[in-house]
Amino acid sequence: MLSLEDALDLDLDVMTSGFGFTPWGPDTCPTLEQLMAATSPSSSDDNAAAEGNGEEVEEEEEERRRQRRKISNRLSAQRSRARKQQQLEELAATVARLRAENRELAERLQAAARCVVAARWQNARLRAHATALASRLGEARRLLALQRLYRSHVRRQAPPLPPPPPQPMDGPAPCAPSAPAAFVSLMT
């Protein structure tokens, strides 16, 4: 650890130039009280000389106050830099988290878009199939209606047919009455 005299001899411009230099590491930064305890005069000769002259005592006290302010300012600047560094790290972590979340959302959006395209394609195919089935159903209904109409028409106009004469089993089969040609063409 640096002594107080060594710390005070360091150029303040170099320490605050933005290169992050501090005379102490972040873990070993002494408190203001520790630094001030290290600056107290150790010899009684210094105390006697200082007591002898009032102006020197005041100047010395003023010098100590300035040194305390310098040390306090340095410590404050160091704490401020540490806080800014922590904030920067937190912001970098937030940016990384948000970018990952953004990538995940983009992937989910692409997957949803693929599902939409597949669903639209399937819907179009099913609509075409439904249209074809509806057309076939309509045609079947028309044919069924024609068949019913034909049957009702034949029943109204034709006299009842006598029962067919018994045929020998060996002979040809009896001929059934034929349907009109228009009805036959509609059924095929």
C-alpha cells in the first residue's frame, strides 16, 4: 500500500486523465480515516515546532485540510468510476439479454409465418375440394329430382301394366319397358 506522502506526490492530472489509474486497487482502497491516521505527525519535535508558531500551525492545518479534500475527492472519484463500471456491465448484460430475446421472438415470428402460409395453402385446397363436392352434390340433386319427376310422370300417364305372362325358365328373359332417351342421357 502507498504511504500518504507517496499518494500525495502523485500527479492528480494523471490520476483523473480517464485511463482509470488509481493509487489503490478496488479491493485495497483505504478509508479516509486510515489515510488521516497515517498522516499524523509521529515525532514530538514536529509538534513542538508547530506549537511555537501560530501561523505555521494554521498553514499546516490548512494544508492537512487540503490533503484530506484531495484524498476524499480521489476516493469519491474512485467510487464513482466503480459505480459507472457496474452500471455499464449491467447495461451490457441487459443488451445481451434483450438481443437474445429479440432473436427468439424473430424465430417465433418466422415459425408463425410458415404456419400461416401452410394454413392458407391448406385452406385453398380444402375450398377447391369443397367447391367440387358442392358441384357434384348439386348435379346429383338435379338428377334425383329429374328421376322423381320422370317416375311421377310415368305413373300418371301410363295405364297399369298387366302382370307379365309366366315364362318358361328356359326361354329368353322378358323385355322391360325402355326409358325415354332424354332421361337416359341425363343419367350418364
